Amino acid sequence: MLSPAEIEARLERVLLTVQKPGRYVGGELHSVVKDWESTAVRMVFVFPDIYDIGVSNLGLQILYDRVNARPDALAERAYLPWIDMEERMRANGIPLYSLESKHALADFDLIGFSLPYETLYTNVLNALDLAGLPLRSAERNDSHPLVIAGGHACFNPEPMSAFIDAFVIGEGEEVIHEIMDTVGKFAGRTVSKFTGLQAHMSERANAPTFKRVNALKELAKIPGVYVPRFYDVTYFDDGTIRAVTPNIPEAPQVILKRMVAQLPPPPTRFLVPNIDIVHNRLAIEIMRGCTRGCRFCHAGMITRPVRERSVDEIVAAAEAALQATGIEELALLSLSSSDYTSILDLVTAISEKFAGRHLTVSLPSLRIDTVSLDLMERLKDRRAGGFTLAPEAASERMRRIINKFIPDEQILTTARAIYARGWTTLKLYFMIGHPSETLEDVQAIADLCKRVLAEGRRALGGRAKLHAGVSTFIPKPHTPFQWAAMDTEAQIRLKQDLLKRQLRDRNLKLSWTEPPETLLEAWLSRGDRRLGEVILAAWQNGAKFDAWGDQLRFEAWTSAFAACGLDPAFYTHRPRRPDEIFPWDHIASGVRKKYLLEDYRRSLEGQTRLDCRENCYACGILPTFADERRAHPGPYWKCPEVKSPTKARSGVQ
């Protein structure tokens, strides 16, 4: 393996021959470079897409900040090179390396992949291959780093189980330290707690105590960590799962997601990128979780319960981040920003604090029924871009099915108020493709868009614009719709064609997801362990950057399914039996499967549920959360509807 100096020398020969060489050099403001030789545990975080997308990923920035706060550990970063740079790296023998120290990934003790969405899977294989590491976990030995992964896609880890040594299920702020401590025991280096970086060091390669399997057994004992090799999967003749069984005593039958009781202080020393990137902004998470219960929403189910930061903490973090970076756009992040309890107070406090400082504020996720006139008034002088709302459906029937019941008149009233306050562009997000949907339901989307744009024209004339984004339904794991079948490709195209015909207006932009992109995401999100061979075969067929529409090689995937003897429709186009074992059933989000099935049945009857803040439906997360906090003591969660562990457990047994 090349030394950092050798890697840098080879980089000098190729950087000026590729697009955006700033992606590959590091040295950003607030990047952390520690002394390699005097650090006990060395980790590299990898976002398996290009720098332009990955450098702003909030989850990666949080963990990078937390690991580097430890005196005994270092965290560095790597991103996947774009196609031109990959060609130069392979031609010149340059392995995938970290930006901070230019060490090859194989030099680290721990490689951590961020997997927020499934279409990154072939990029993970590409990254491992560029790093010179065996792709399969079973083929790595004691000289190789441990490979872990976390993120929302890991709530069904089975398709990637052959390639990842251990998955982190849930929130990483606390469990990352337990993982670092465990890996540190096996890395063969120690740093005295009393002498700081004055350490007695020994390299892992010379440490006979390091045994990969022993380290993995210790990781399997950590709550929220799933080590796939310690589980056996058996199948019925029809291809459905018979059982998932631990094969060692250390492995629990069910892996419950990790949850933090109180959101830790947000990072404020954000990395300032070398080049223009997709989201060059300060991002502060104001709230985690959602109580709305939209039946299609994976994130809303797996991030429960709701936890909020205080107004004072958010404003202080924004001030510190602005001073540290000079970035002048602030995004207040959550799944539903207008549901934040003190949203009006927060926007007012930010407006007062940053008066005269040209700071723009965005609330990327707003609910139509909680966007008040007061909120619009307080945002209008600091608005960034357009205003985004997500009705998801346009007919009363479909709104009841998906549990997002918002009357047309409320949508039109909100749109009228937005345009009247000077926003020229309104974005509406919809979803098509639910198996119960009809063409009349799709026509309702077109009709509603026309009515909304008409409201804009009344207020702004020809300056009013509307952007309608139409995604396609995928029955995601851990949601009530996990029992549902997907719509067929022919039906999806028929519905998209209807919208294309109906929504032709120079001031109306329509965007949609191509069916191959939807199908691929569905296969990967709903797949079982056998999908690993398909992912490998697709990568060998040339698949990578599957999330990029112009790079998706759909035929590479269909050929891979055929070569592996698997029918892709098995994973997407059949309804599931109520008693069927899902590939992800041994991964627990804290929301009971019984509750999800009951909610699915309610959807078939068109019955809705209220916001959980108004009524507890006994989904299971509150008693689970109370049990989790007893196992991992810390500041207890504070939210409007739960004041104590006792109340959290009442009525939900």
C-alpha cells in the first residue's frame, strides 16, 4: 500500500487533468488533522458519492465532530471520485484515500459508510475496490479495517450484509463512542488517559491480540449494532423467509435501534468546502422525529420519538456557525419544521439576532396545515428560494388512505397567502403509484396544480410559477405499507403520461421519477440477503452512481437478476401475507409490527389517525424509549406529550 507521500506525489500528476480538482485535495476550513502516529484509534468516514454531495451531509459532519473531540481518536473523510478521477486513480495505482492525511483507506482501523439511501450500494462496492479491500466481509482478514455502515437505508441491512462487517441501527451520536472504545481494544495501540497524546504505541499489524472475529463479537454486544455474519437466514420453498436465527450467544435475536434521549449540541464548525457544492449552507437540526403518521413515510416511522432543541440553543448554534464559517444561508432542518413547537418564536429570534446581516433562512419541510400567516410574515424578509409544500395526494380518497388528509381549500388558502407575500415560486410535491390509486386520483393532481397556479396569477400575474414534483410510491420497510404491492411499470407510465399532457404551461414545471429509478430503489429497499449477489453482479456489469439518472444502467441490474436466478417482481409486485416474515423483521425501529399492520388495515378502509401529539395510538415507541433510557441513562427526553417515563408507559402496553 502506498504511503501518504507517495499518494500525494501521484495526485500531483493527475489533478489538473480532471474536472473540479478541488474535490480531491482536502484542507478545508475546519477540517481536522491529527497526529497519525500518536492516535490510538483511526477512523475514516466515507460518503459513497461525490464530494459535492457528501461534504454537506449533516449526519457525517455530526459524527466527524464527535469522534475528533476525543483525544484518543481521529476521524478523517473520503468521498467517491467522479468517473474521470476514478480512471486516473486506477491507471496510476492511487488507492482511495482520506482528504485530511492522504492515508489509504486500508491504513485505518475502521471505515464507516454513510448510507442515507439505497441507490448508493454499488458505490460502496466501488469504494472498497478502489481502496484495495476485499468486497466480501468473509474474505477480509485481521490485517484489514473493520467496515461498518449507518444511515436510514440500514434499517433493512440485508441486501448489503455480505459486504459490511457491522451495521449501526438508529442514531449514532452515542453508539459511535462505544464502537470506538471496542475497536480500540483490538487495534493494538493505547493512549494513556493521564498523559494525553504522550502514548505507548504499537502497530496493529504487530499486535497478536487483534482478531477480527473477536472484535466483531464484541461489537455484536453493543445495543443497536448488527453483525450479519452471526445470523443465519432460512427460506421456504416459495422464497419467503422461514427464520432469521443468531448463530452465537453474543448476538441478540432482535436489534433495537439506538435513540438519544436529548439531542446533543449541534456542530457549529462546519466544513467550508473548496468548491461550490449542492447545499452550501449551515444546517441545524431543530427537531428529530415526526408525530404525523403518514403511512408511506419511512423516515417518519424510524426516527420516532419527537425530540426538540430549544430556541436559545438553536440561535446560539446559528450564531457560532455563522461566525466560524461566514456562510450566509441557514437551513432549519427537521421532517416537519412547521411542527416545531416554538417555530414562530424561533423565526422571530433569528430575525432579531441577525438583523442587517443578510442571512437567508430556509425551512425545507413545511406542512400545509401548520404554515400560519404569522410564520409567512416572519419569513418573508429572510426567504431563500421558493416555498415548498407536500400535499402528496389531491383526492380525498387517497389522502385518507395515506393518512395525510388536507382539504383542497386549505391548500388553496395557503398558496394564496404565499403568493400574496411575494414568493414567486411555489413547489408542490405529490406521490403517485399506490396500488389503490385510480386515474381519477391522478387527474385530481393536475386539477389542483392548475387551481394553485391560478391563485398565483391572481396575486402576481405572469410572475407566478409552480413546480410540481411527482415521485412514485415505494412500500418501504417499517411502514404500514410494507405489506402493499407496488404499481406496475405500465401503470406508472400511464399516470405520468396523463400528468405530462395535462400540465403544459410555461409557468408550470413538472418533474417526475423515471420508473427504472423507482424500481431499483424498491428492489434494494425491500430485498433480502440474496440481493447481495445481485448487487455484486450489477457492479461487475458496470453499475455505479445509480442515484444519478444519466448514469443508471438499468440493463446491468436486469442482467444481474437473471444471472442470479431471482425474479425482481418477487420483491415489489406482490402483496405480503399478514404473517410473512420480512427480511428486516429482526431490526426493530421501536414501532411495533402489530401496530403497523393495524394501520395498514385502517388504510384499506380509508380511516385516518390524528397527529400523535393529540392522541397516543400505542405504536410502541414510548415504552421502548423509556426502556432504552433505563439501559443507557442520560438526560431524559423532553417533549410536549411525554413528561416522564411513567407517563410514557401509560396506555401503550
